[in-house]
Amino acid sequence: YTHIEPKDLHKKLREDKEEKKNEDLKNLIDQLIEQQKLTMKVLEAITERIKE
């Protein structure tokens, strides 16, 4: 067990939290992009249907 100074621990926790936040944000953006692609496909399908 290594001794960590409270302020260092706090800093480490903050960095971990920041990293997690960035990861979550990245995942959210990826999800939004996927949804967007799906929406475009649906729109294209509807447009094709209307044209027929």
C-alpha cells in the first residue's frame, strides 16, 4: 500500500473523473452519430417511397 497525500489523491480522483467524463461524452457522440445515420436512412427510404 503506497501512501498518497490527500491533495494528490484528490487530484488523481479529479483526473479519473475527468477522463470518465470525456469517455462518456465520446460514447454519447458516437451514439448520436449512429442515430443520425439511422435517421438519414429512414428519411431516404421515405423519400424513395414518395417518389414511386
